Amino acid sequence: MTPPGIPRRRFLRRSGATLIGLGAASLPQILPARVLGTPYSTPSAKDRLNIAHIGVGGMGNGHLGYMLARQSRGDVNVVAVCDVDENRLAAAVKSTGGKATPYRDYRYILERADVDAVVIATPDHWHAVQTVHACEAGKHVYVEKPACCTIEEGKAMVRAAREHKVAVQVGSQGRSQREAFYAHQYIANGMLGRVHTVKCWHYATPSDDNPVPDSEPPPELDWDLWLGPLPWRPYNARYLHGVFRWLLESGGGQIRDRGAHVMSNALHFLGADHTGPVSIETKGRVPTKGLWDAAIEMEVTYQFKNPDWTLIWAQPGEMVPYPDRERVKREGIREGYGAVYYGDKDKLVVWVGDGQVYTEQKALDYTPPPGGVQVPKSPRFDHHEDWFEGIKTGRKTIMNIEAGVATAFLCVLGNLSLICGRKLHWDPVKQEIVGDEQARRLMSRPQRYPYTL
Amino acid sequence: MKPQSVSLLAAGAVLTASARAADRAAVADLVARIKSPDDAVRGPAWQSAGPYGAPAVGPLAEVMTDPHFEIARSARRAIERIVRHAGRPGADAERRAVAAELVKLLGHASPNVRKHALWMLSEIGEAPAVEPMAALLADPEVREDARCALERIPGAAATDALKKAMATAPEAFKYAQAHSLRVRGEKVEGYPSQKRLPTKPTRVKAG
């Protein structure tokens, strides 16, 4: 039970920290009762994290299913669900057995003192505002990738997480996968030599070949809330659901969707989360018609300095087929995206990069020598579990907000270079575009009131 | 477009009568292609609009009101191309010429055109654009876009315009304006942030 006078969130963290002090860090559970019992012993109801889900379609529905499975094991309580689409909301409530409280407006959730943490899986243009508000309300946050749509949004997210001392995990879950760990370990221990180039490949962004005129929004949808921070405009069926990804404002195309996975891994493996490129240059082809405006094909070249290396995001780029064709069929490996890491001694291929990560056998077989570099590993190779451990102990999560924002900046800057039609120069220390006033202004996008940071 | 016309338009130069005629012809050709019902003609036209510069802004704004939604959208995107091209470093004269044309659109009858002009000015507008932009803070159809656009323009002129407008703004809009002023580092008495105030209950029931 939470002692009187101590906020529930702080109490949960303090309890976890005590456990670590007792040497319980490796236990795959988050709450005190588990230290005293078997790994799946059930914490008391009042000590379970109370989770609320904001956005319950698409990926949000997947997160909800995951948490409900954990709830069935007695790990967490799913206490609230939220969506601006009442049909999706009703379905989510039903999936909780009618137990979770439904909300259309996420701000009701932030007012609830009994909610410890929120899972945000809304369209991208909501990520920053909802994350910042949740941090301000003292909630831990799991937010889907990409972290942000603009540079200033990302900076605000970092400030909010730091100021309010909450655990934020960005949903680039590739970092937590088993084979990502082995690839990371292989690279970090110098098996490729100095890595000078990372080339990503990804299939093209779709184009809207059947544009439709604006229309009235469907009755189940709160269009004003869906738009949120974006400038108001009439509803168009090509905005949602799912397809919001193909608009620069709300999704940013493949580079902000899957780039937030593949390039996240690149920064992680090269220890470059706290760095950034010094220049960004994009060439691409955008749709000639339709509402969707994200580049169909593009190539972005990011130049990093000290150490010097080059990151290339290419749609479609040069796909490397996964060698084990039987495994491709058996496990449904999505070879359509991945990256090749080129060092001065060798190269390594890492396929996919999100909930699936695959790498070459030589990395899987590798064992670091005594005294070799130890790389972080998410508990049970589970991205959510890593978040829970961050909540419990206060340690940085594997895809913490600084790392999530650093990755999102790559995606944002790649698109900005294409929009502006020119090479951009970036100061990675100050985190700002230099020498280009228009591009500097595009580091932020003023938000529609009251849906503001 | 003929290379000679592109260079003159891009330079924002003082044009001779014959050069002006050539530019008018080039812009008319661009507009004609953007009004084409054929995607294969219209798409490449708006995508190549950047170098047409200031002279094309007004004519393209008229196409933004075309009843064919794809043609209207293409015109809007052509203006974006012009603004992004004119905003490149070192193209000050071109940028100012485009901004001046956008300012003229702030009085356009179509709210869509006024909104687009505001957002485009948020990228390249400077002090001379601020006063006409701020006038639209009194326009109920586009005042929120005017506030956002001014919020993005650096410098004291935009701050002063937002402050001045606080005196006459409708009470409900003052909260939004106060937000913009705070974003710009100003202290504002009253009008606390409403950003975390829930307002939209659901009809879905638990259980």
C-alpha cells in the first residue's frame, strides 16, 4: 500500500530501488511482492502499476493486448482506455471485460491520481503534446515512435521527462530484440573495425492513386481532437486510420515510421545516441497527386563528425535478401527493410529492425572476450519490460527519451531537407539548423490552441 | 519555362517590358499546366514551380479556389515550392518579393487562400509582413492561423503585434494569444493555460 504523503508513482519507484539494492535487479518483475516469491507471484492489487492506454487502434490495440495479458498474470491493472474514435474506444472497453474506464479526451486520464503510467499510441502529431502533458502530470510514459514531428517538440519532451523525473520509453522496440543485442555486441567489440558507413534500405512509401474530396467526418470520430495540434482543415478520408503515416504532418512517410526503427538501431549500435549529424542532404520523389505528400522514394545522406561516419537512408535502396529462405517463410521475416554496417575490417547485415530483428550468424556465434564491451540488454528482450524496470529503478530505459528524440531528429531533418530542396547544416550540440533561416523556422510548428506543448 | 525567364524571375530584377511579357507568358503556361485535368501534366508542373517566383504567386492563388480539388491542391503546393525555393540562403531579394506577394493575398476573399498565405509567411515573412498578418487576428475565419504564423516569426515586431492585439481580442481568444506570447518568452497576467483542461466527454460507457 502506498504510504500516506508519498505520491503513488514515487512510492513504486522507491520500492523497486530497494529491490535492486537487495540484488533483485535480474528478476523479471516490477514490484516488491515478486522478490519475496516466485517470478510470477502476484503483487497486491494496490501495488500493481495502473496503466492507461491513449490511442487504442493499430499499434495501440497491440499494446493493450500486451498489457491485458500482463494483467491476467496479476502484473498490472489496465484502468483506462482513450480514443477519439468511439467505435475503437467501445471495442477497447469490451476487450478489457468492461472494466477499464473509457475516455475520448486523454486529459481526463491525466487528472486521475491513481494512474501511474500511460501508453501513447496516437498518430505522430500527438506524441509530443501528450507525452509532455503526461510527464507534467507525473505519469510514466511509453510513447510510440517516432517521438516527435519537429525539433522543438523533441526538445520539449526531453525537458519534460527530465524535469518531472518519469521513465519514458519510446516504442522503437528493435533495440530490445535478441538479435539486435548480438549485433550490437559484435559491433561494439570492434569486430567490424571502425564503422564508417551504414546504409539502410526500405521499400517505397505508397502514393494515393485514388484521391477523394473533403467530406463530413464519420459520426464516431471527433475530428477536432484527431487533428489536435495541427491547423484546422476539413476532414478527408485519406487522413485516417493508419494512412496518416503517408502525410508529412501526421506521419512523415516511411522514414519517420520505419526510419525510427532502423536508424534507432544504427545510433544504438554505434553508441551515437548523444550525437547528431553535421549535414543532411535529401533527394527524393514525391507524389504528383493526392493528399499524401511524403516522399515515395528518397535518399538521405547524414554526415557525422568526430567520429566521422555516414548514415544513408534509402527508399528503396539496395535490399539484402536474408540467406535462410526457409526461415523467411517460417517466421515471416520482412526483408523489405534493414541496414548494412560497413567497417574497415568487415561488414554486418541487420534485417528488419522493429519487433523483428535478424542478423548474421557470425554475430550470433560471437562471445566477447573477458573485459570486452558489455552492451545493454532489455530484460527478457522485452521492450515493455525494460520500461517497467526503468519505472522501478529510475535507470534510463533502452530507448529513453533522449535516444528517441535523437532518432526522430534524423527522420525530421531528412524530410526537412527534401521539403526545402537543399542540404541542411546541423549543430548537434545546440541541436539546431545553422545558416538557413527558413529551415530554422521549420524546426517548430506552432500548434492549434489548446492542443499545445 | 525558358531559362532566361527563370533567371529574371529568380533574381527579382527590374524587368524590361519584353522580359515582363516573357515572364507573364511563362507564368500563364505554368498556370495552364496546373489547371490540366491530366495528373501527368499537372504533377510535374507544380513540382517544378519553385523558380517561377513572385510573379506566379497571385495567379496560383486564384487557382487555389478551383472547384476541382486536385487542381486547387496542386496550386497550393506550387506556392509552397515557390516559398521553399525563395527561402534558400542568399536569395534575399527573391524571398522579399515572394513575401510581398503573399502579403497581398492576406486580403483575398477565400479563407483558404488567406490561411495559406499566413502559413507561408510564417516561413519567410519579416517585419513588413507583421502588421498585415496581425490584422487577421481580428478575422474569425483565420485568426488562429494568424496567431500561429506570428508565433513563428522572430523579432520584436511580431511580439508587439500579439501584445497589441490582446487589447481588442475576443475574451475566449485571449488564452490562445497569451500562449503565443509565453512561447515567445513574454510574461502575461491572467489567461492561464487551458492545455490540460479536459473538455470532451465520451458517450461510450464502461461495463
